[in-house]
Amino acid sequence: MKFYSTVGVDILLKFEGAGAPVETTATHGGTGWEQLTFTFTTSDQFTTLVLFVDGPGTTAGTFYMDDIEQVPAGGGGCTDTALELPIDFDCSTITYDFATFNGASYSVVDNPDLSGVNNVASKVGEIVNIGGAFEGGAFTLDTPVDFSTDKAITMKFYSTVGVDILLKFEGAGAPVETTATHGGTGWEQLTFEFTTSDQFGTLVLFVDGPGTTAGTFYMDDIEQVPAGGGGGTGGNLAANGDFETGDDTGWLLFQNGGTSALDNTINNGGTWSGKLATSGPSNPAFKQERIGAGSVNAGDTIQVQFDHIGSVVQPGAVFNVILFGEGAAGASFTNVFNPAPSLTGSWTTFTGTFAIPGGTDVSEGISFLIEAVCGGDAGCSVSANIDNVSVTVL
């Protein structure tokens, strides 16, 4: 059972039926969501499940329970031995070997920060970078990943600094790789989308790829999902995110001295994409306003994701992604994602997440803006195409 409490408390679980009732107690540590296990010795059948929070005690408060299931005793329900997706580091019978290289080290540890998208007490993979280029590690999978149908990988990743995470698959054919950007806000859900239909037996992960960021990072819940959904609990709040209507349905286009337009000469799947181009001092943008009203709430974690390709000429060039809260009195928060997307000559996926603070008024939903900006610096230029835009509640 998953059980939520902010105070340490005993949970008594009792079963009643035709025979003598049985009961046992598990202790909750008061750290939020925790996984509790209740082990019984009976072989009888029971039709009534009774739960007491603090049994004979007098603890007052509000508590939550979820995912009550029956499992074999002793192993938390897991008797698997094969290393395959999904990887959650919680099965005591699986050896989660991650072969590190270029200075990185790895171990399986307890979740050090029960927060954000990973607020349950569990095991996670810890990666320590010493500050060299292309530090990382690889899982050699017992069951290959087959991208013939589901073409995305999601992963919960913890970092306190903004950093790019490069995910690569190797196998019999040509390797494939893509990058997702972590915002440095703790636990975030990252999504990596691929276009291949091949199978791969090795999953390779680099923290900061060619960069030299040092630090301690954590990963959890690596799983394969259909592309476009991000693996989250909600659908895409953004309308016409792939621009395949061939017009500006769902979008507000702001020229602001530059160019904001649809483009059918380049895309990352389909026919259309959105194009931004500066022209001297300018800030053209794509925006969607007041989406998700009634389905977005304070405390939710919002993920903004899209594919991008392009170039910048410095100084003064900026490619921004901004998320706004929309309340009864206007904008209730403004978040500029940092690090911002880095434009290159190949399609790359940007993923940014933001946890809406508790008590924030988002009664009219959220808005987001993708803009190219040049100030007064001579020679400044930004040219970008965007595609497959999604905004989801994780």
C-alpha cells in the first residue's frame, strides 16, 4: 500500500471473514508518500479489509492511501531477475548493473528527496560526475527495447542544476540518440522521443554529454511509452502542436518586428512546423493562452516539450520559453525556463518542467510563449523552427 502522512504513525491492517480475523501493523515514517508492506501467515480467505490509522493511538490529521495490492511475501511483490524496461530500481531480485565510464560512478540508493514527480520512498539510481566530458553509463538489457510501436522513453531525473541529459541506444544497427533538458528544479520527468523502429539491447545515458558539469544526480522509473504523451497522467493541453492543420489554429502569432509563420519546407514529422526569425531588434513569438482551465491546479507539475532546430548569431540572441499562470486577477506566475533551448543544426527536443506553487490561482488555466529575441546588438540573429509542441500535467 502507498500511504501518505506527514507524521510518523502506525498503520494497522486487519482482515475479517468467516474465520478468525488477522491483523498486523506497519510503521510510517512521516515523510509523505511511502510504500508499506503488511505480511500475514494465514492461509484463509477474507472479504473485509479494515484499516486503522494509529490503531489505539489518538493521532489527528489527514492521510491518503493508494495502490493497495496483494503480493508474495518477502520480496515486495517482485521475483523478476531480467533487467528490462521499465527500470525502477526497487526489485531486490534484479541486479541493476550500470557500467560507468569516463570518471562517473553509480550506486542504487534510497530516494534522497521525496518531492515533485518522485515523492514516494523508493530506490533510485545515483550517478556522480567528477566533471569530465561524456561521463555516463550503460545498462545492458536482457530484453531489447523495441521501437517499432512505442517511440518514447520517459525518466524521472533529479538535478539541482540545469543540465542536458543525452539518451542513446545501441544494438545491431546504427545507434540512435536524443537529448532532453533538465531545468535544475529537483525531480523532473524527462521525455526522449525517437523516430527509429529498430531494437536495441544497450541503453546509454550521459549527464551533460560533451559538457563538464560535476555533481550528484539521480534517475528513476525509466520506461517506454507512446510518443507524444510524455508518459504523464494528462493529455496534451496545447492545440495543433504539430502545426498539421496548415494554419494558425490554436496559436497566437506575434511578429514584433520579425517573422512568426508556419513553414512547410522543414519539419520533424508531418508536413508543417512553426518558424521564428528575427530581423534586427525584434521578438517574434508563438503563444497559446488560457489552456487547461479546470484541469490545471496549484501544486501540479507542468511539462512543456517541443522539437527545435535553428541557429543564433551573438551577441544579444535569446531563444526563450515562458510559462504563465492565469488567474482571476491576471497572470499569477511567470516562469522563464532556464536553461533555455540551445539551437543547433539538427532537431533536438526541449523538455522543461515547472511545479505550480501551492495556493496559486490558475482558475483560468496557463499560457506559454516561445519567442526569438534580438536586442540592439549589431549582427544579432535568431532563426528557429519548432514542431511537436506539447504541454502536459505530470
